[in-house]
Amino acid sequence: MRRETIHAWLLLLPALVLLLAFTHWPAIATLIDSFYATPHGSRSPPFAGLDNYVGLTQDPVFWQALRNNAWYAVATIPTSIVLALLMALAVNEALPGRAILRMAYFLPTMLPMIAVANIWMFFYTPDYGLFDRIMAVFGGGRHNWLGDASTALPAMIAVAVWKEAGFFMIFYLAALQTMPTDLREAASLEGSSRWNYFQRVTLPLLMPTTLFVSVNAVINAFRVIDHIVVMTRGGPDNATTLLLYYIYEAGFRFWDTATAATATVVLLTIMALAAVLQFGVIGKRVHYR
Amino acid sequence: MIVADQRPIGRGLETLGAWLLGLIWLLPLLYAAWTAFHPAIYATHFSPLAPLTLANFETAWQAAPFSRYLLNTVILVTLILAVQFVLCTLAAFAFARLTFRGRDLLFAVVLLQLMVMPDVLLVENYRTVVQFHLADTIVAIALPYLGSAFGIFLLRQTFLTIPQPLDDAARLEGCGLLARLWRVYVPLARPTYIAYGLVSVSYHWNNFLWPLIITNSVTTRPLTVGLAVFATTDQGIDWSIVTAATLMTSAPLLVAFLLFQRQFVQSFMRAGIR
Amino acid sequence: MIRRRTVLAAGVSVMAAPAILRAQDAQKLTFYYPIAVGGPLQTIMDSYCKAFQQESGIAVEPVYAGDYSQTLIKALAAIKAGTGPQFAVLLAAEMHSLQDQDILVSLDEIGLDADGKKWIAGFYPAFMANSHADGKTWSIPFQRSTAIFYYNKAAFQDSDLAAEKFPTTWVELAKVAEKLTKRDASGRVTRWGIKMAGDLGNAQWTFGALANQAEQKLMNQAGTEVYFNQPKTIDAMAFWRGLTTEHHASPEGVSNWGDLTPDFLQGNAAIIQFTTGGLPNFRAKATFPFGVAGLAGKDSPHTVVGGGNLYFFKNAAPAERAAALRFARWISAPERAADWSIKTGYIATSPAAYDTQALKEYIAKYPDANVARTFLPVATGELSVHENQRVYKVLTDNIQACLNGNKTPAKAMSDTQSEADRILKPYKKA
């Protein structure tokens, strides 16, 4: 028994050390740092207690970042999940050209977000970008999608959904393809409508996948800011500043590491809460076979 | 598949809807391709007889050291994959087949990484890397991801499904711990390795924010950062060149995907199945 | 197991070694350099460095890091990580912030003999405006520009405007821009009269010019005070906003710097406020006759200088610092400054450069290239204060809010003032 323990620890050590060093330890270090002021030069930073947190609450840009991220999450998560489900259902049917469809839906996932950002930036260019041109065909006016504070965030949401829906589709597809077909046959024999079948059988059976997908979607809603960095740099007037972008600017543009650490703690708390909520709410409704 | 009450109109609408969505989904990429393959004047004018050209790609290729960026990226993903395979296999085996005190608690701690990704802990990780004098190296880009909870999780899942009798047989033959791992578990987990490999490669090929922060020079920059640096100019954006560069940097992964579509899709599916 | 791990470790270190090792001797320098534009600038810089190496035996490796703000982030990150460059081209206006980071070394400290002092005195005074503090010199000009107008002569013609008589006052400019704005039958704009950039990193430059045109200084020399909440500053903002709301010659919302070039080349904007550094690009790509004109002003033309200076960093060893200074002197020599100006469109940094044969011939051939220089006397320095990037952000946020119609010019400016005051408070004691 003891030998087994030693062996186990030896096997675990490399992975564990790296894991702890770059995930768990930094999380704790960030928490500790949030209680100290930003170091200037080589002097060690003075203890600041809750000053950083108070300072954070007094920063309107921080609240804007929170608001933006909330809207962003609320918009991207359900949209991409629903679209992913629809796509998976479509590709699962024997529709003509479904291999091409599957490719079309999944392609955005293979592109780096940077590439996606560049392409969409071109799209959104006022006057001769693709969007404006399409709008012109339908008689709409020109629009400064990225430069207008009221359309910038929706524009970013569109980019995120475009990139993510195909990725989630794959998981739904996997689940759909492992669903027993006899249920479907039985249901149709009983004269149950497709919608009924979908609602009562398919959807509940897809709950584990929905849980998995939504967890990923929540993480991505807070983690992915590549498009913000390239397309809008948080503007106009902080309309597209998300929480991680706020942290990135504080940490690497202003070198204000105390604010960055404090905001990171807030971000970690939000993500932890989201996880608990998801596993609690959706997890309870998951039917395992 | 029985579609008892499916009227042709309904089905036709469905197909149309799916196709429309597919077209919308492809549109951005098609537009970018149009701009990249045509001279600058046709960038925003759609005359169907416009001449095709590769000049944009040439200009873009020479404008920045993309070949070096490509090399860096290949080294990076290979390094990450190799180390992840080794580390995660060892750890997953320990969690799956060995008993020791605190095992389940430790596994839960490991799984925490699934919620708290290293990407979010930019500032601290940056500091750690700097302290070890590893800043601006390819190793530094890889470090936070080498201990992958996702990999450990997947492999443990797979190892748990390998029948005990096989393991016992190997043990009876006198195989030690590592030999059993190497002879029995690893070969049987091949599909999972392939699946995880493809997911890992795509993720790290496309990773941007952390490499952006931790690299400064051309010799370490991966393609994504190279593209971002390239596309921001003081002299204004030339869309033909930028789209060409964008397609160029996405090309390797795109081509691989188009050729091995099935495997890619299967991999991602397998990675997500509980 | 041990075998495998050592192999792994060895393999990792072999792959990482080239990227880990940094040349420590004074014969190899790295310098960071913004403007990640394509072909021309990169190859030119490479050829300069090669030529310098042939002459002096010192190898200089130029590292391209993106635009000005990316280069700043990268340089600071690298220096803080201990792998930094020995010198870099950074925004001239960034001086106070860089000093706060305690990473600069003054040219005086590196060593300036009588010759060296003469060399420094040889630069255009306007370009040295952001280089002095505490009686020492901290940077020298390298790629400097002023903001100028590029205008579409063909557009002028078809709007019945005299292309040769470019407006010099705000009132005239607004009128001309209004006339140049074309709309189609449905009222949709097909060509804007004038476009100016308001995105982060460029808004403060655009605004700096406008404020100077209203004859208002935005900051004091020490970089500890700002004057946004002045009637003249508010005037400048009101003029910018008015181009959209009153004259309908400029689009709603914020225009991106990067979009200005394709906008101009596509004929989507008849006048753009842009950098002199864009001239070769436009000359190569424009399919219509275009002109270069100085900016206007409330009563008379004023403009703002911009661009990058060469800064030298503390983390370099004394031998490296001297080598870097030597490179700086070499590359700013009149012939090379002239060459750089011709190839990039930036203004050559010393009057001596304009006496060289090459520049004389070039200007004779392209009088456009001389326009920016003639406005140097009425140019002011770019906004330069402590915590520069922070103040830039505050200013930009408020400008963007105003351009979106969410704040009046007065509110935008007073908000900027109060926030900037708060940021600069710790620095006022000095």
C-alpha cells in the first residue's frame, strides 16, 4: 500500500506541479496581491487592506466592464447554444449536402479568433464593408458599427456567436447520434408530433450535453477577448470593455498591477459562482442514462 | 429514420433554412477570400470578371517573417502536445488505477482548472515566468498549459473503461507499473489520444492573448501574434493584404481540417462525450 | 522513467535555448521599433542596420512590435522581464511616463562631448520639445511627423471648388467639407467631406491639433497639469463635433485611424487628417490627383507634431549604451535622415538633412513633400503628461462619448479635466 502511494505521487508530481504553479498558485497569489498596493520600482508594496476593492468600486469603467460582460454573456450564451442545437438537428437529418453544411458551421471554430476579428473588422467597415453594402441593397443607411457606442457590443456578440456555435454543434451532434432510434420509432408509432417528441424526449436527453456546452460557453464569455483587443480596443467610450480586457489594460497598459489583481479576484469569483449555479440548477435536471 | 408526419413543404423549408444559415455562416470567409485573391481596387467591388491574383499573398508573406512565425507555432504545439501526452498519461493512470489517500480530493482540485483557466490569471503567470527568467521563450508560452486538467480528465475516463483482466494479465507476466501502462493502457486509449491531440493542437495554434503578452521577439512569436502585429499599421490598413495574411495564417489548420474533416469532428465529439 | 524525463528536459531546453539566450556582449544590440507596415519600412531598416554593422562592427537587430502603443507595451514588458532592448523608438510624448517607470538613461549620462552637444542642437526645436527634463536630454527625434490634410483634387473639381486654394480657417474648412459631401438619391452619403480619427491612440493626436488651432495649450512643460476645461479647448471639441452635427460633413460615431487610408483611396472621404508618413503610400496607390495641405485653424493654421523618438534604457550595460548612442548618431546623420524621409514620408529631423542633394532633388520633384515642414513653426508638441496612457484613455473615452452624442463638448471636457486632475494629483508635488 505504501509503495503504491509513493508510486502514485511520483506519477502525479510533474503534472501536478505545473498545474498548481500556473493555475492554483496564481489564483491564490492574485488574491493576496489584491490586498497590496502596486509596487513602484523595487520597493516592496505597502499593505493596502481593502483599499483596492474600494478603489475598484469607485471606478466607473470597472462597473461598465461588469455591465458589458453581463450583457455579453446573456446574449452570447443562449444564442450560441440554441443555434448549435438547431445546427446539430439540421446536420443530423439526412438533408441534402449536409457534409458541406457541417463544414460551413464548424469552419469558424478552426480559425484563430484573431483571424476572425480581422475578417469581421473588414465586414463592419462603414460605407464599403460587407454589412453596409448588404444594408444598402435593402435600402438601409450606412452605419458605423464599431464606432457607435450603441452597436459596438452587439457587433462583438455577433462575432462571438459566429465563432462558437459550430463548436457547440459538434457536442450536440455527438449526443444526437448516440441517442437510441427506437425511442423515435416508438414515438411516431404512437402518433406523437415531432415537436412533442423533441420537447419531451430529445431535449431532456440532451441535458448532459447542454450542461457541458453551457459551462464552456460561460467560460468563453469571460475568457475570450481577442476580438476586443483587435477590433475596438474596449471602445468607443468603453462600450466593449469586458472584464478580462479591463484587467489586461490595467495590468499591461497602465502597469497598475494592484487594480489588475483585484479585478481578477472579482472575475474568478464570478466564474466560480457561475459554475456552482450551473451545476446546481442544470445539473439537477440532467437525466443520466 | 422514420419521419412519419413530415410534410414535404416542412422539410423543404427546413432544408432552405439550414442552407441559408450555412450560407450566412460561410459569408465572412468567402468575402475575405474574394478580397485576398483580387487586386486592391476590387477589394470592395464585386465585378465577377475581376482578375484573380496571388500578389497580395506574396506581399503579405514578404512583409513580415511569417515563415518564422509558422516555425514557432509548429514547435509550440508539438512541444505542448508531447509534454501533455506524457504528463497527463502518468497522472491519469495514477488517478484511475492506483489507490492512495486523498486521491479523490486531489482529483477535484485538479478539475478546478477546468473552471479557472490559466488565461484569466495573466498578470500572475506573467510574473512567475519572469521570475524564472523564461520570458519571451517558446517554453514560456507552453508552460501554463502543460499540466492539463482536461487531458487528465479525458485519459482517466478512458483508462477506467479498460477491462481489469487485461491489466491483471500483464501484471501476471511480471510487468511493472510503467510497463503495464505502456503495454496495456496507452495502446487501448489511442482514439482518446488522437481526439485530445486534435483539440489541443487547434486550441494552441489559435491561442492569442497569453502569447501576445509573453513574447516580444520574432523568434518566439506564433502566427496569431504575428498576424495581430502585422495588421496594425500606422499607415492605415490595406484590406487586400490583411485578408491575404489572415487567410495565410489560418490556412494550415483550415487545410488540415478540410482534409481530415471526419477525424476532427469525431475528435471533438469524443472529447465532449461524457 | 528517469531516462525519459531527462530526454524530455534535454529536448525542451534544446528547443528553448536559442530563444532563451540573449547576446550579452556590446557588439549586439536590440531595438524595438513601431510601425509594422509592410515591405518598405522593414527592408529599409534592415538595410540601415546592415550598413551600420559593416561600418562599425556592431550588430543591431531591429524588432518590429506593432504600432506605437503595442511597441510601448512590449518594450516595457521586456524591460521589466529583464530581457529588454537597449533602446527603442517610442512616442516622443511618452517621456514623462517612461521617466516614472525609471527605465530611461539620459544622453548626458551616456556621454555627450562637444560634438555630441552640437549634434543635439542640430535637430529641429519642435522635435526636441518633448525631450528635455531636469536640464538633461532624454531622447532624440527619429521618425517625426506633423498632422496634415490629404485631399482629393478630383473631388474638389467635381464640387466646383478651387483645389489650389485649400481652406485655412475653421469656417472655410467646414464650408468646403459640407460642399464635398455627396449624397445619392436616397440621401445616403456616398462621399464624406472630411474624416478624422477618434480611436484610442489617435484621438489625442487629432484633438491636440484642434486645441492648438484654438490656440490653447493642453499641458504644461512638466507634464503635471492639463487644461481641458478651458473655453478654447471646449471650442475645439465643439468644432470637431460640429462637423457632424451642424455641417453633416463627417460621419456619426468614431472613425478608426486604420480606415482612413482605404477611405481616402476608395474616394469615400474627400479630406482626411493624417500623418506625413502616409505620403509615399498614397502616392503609390492613389488613382486620382490628390494634394497635401496644412491643417486649418480657428483663425490661422496650426498643427501638432507626432511620431517617435529614440530612447535609451538603463538596463543596458555602459558599453551597450555607448554603442546605442553611436547608432543613434549614425542614423540621424543628414544623408540618412534624408533617405528615411524620402522613403517614408516622415519629416527629416534636422535642417541639415534638407540641405542634402537627395532631399533637394526630391522636393523639387514632389513639392508636396515639403508642405508639412513649412508648418513646423506653428506646430505644438503632442499631449505629454505623467501617466500618459491613462490620461490618453480618459481623453479618448470622453471624445468618443461626445462623438457618439452621449456627452456635450463641455461635459466631455470637464469630465476629462476632473479625471485627469485626479490621476495627476500625486505628481503635482514635484
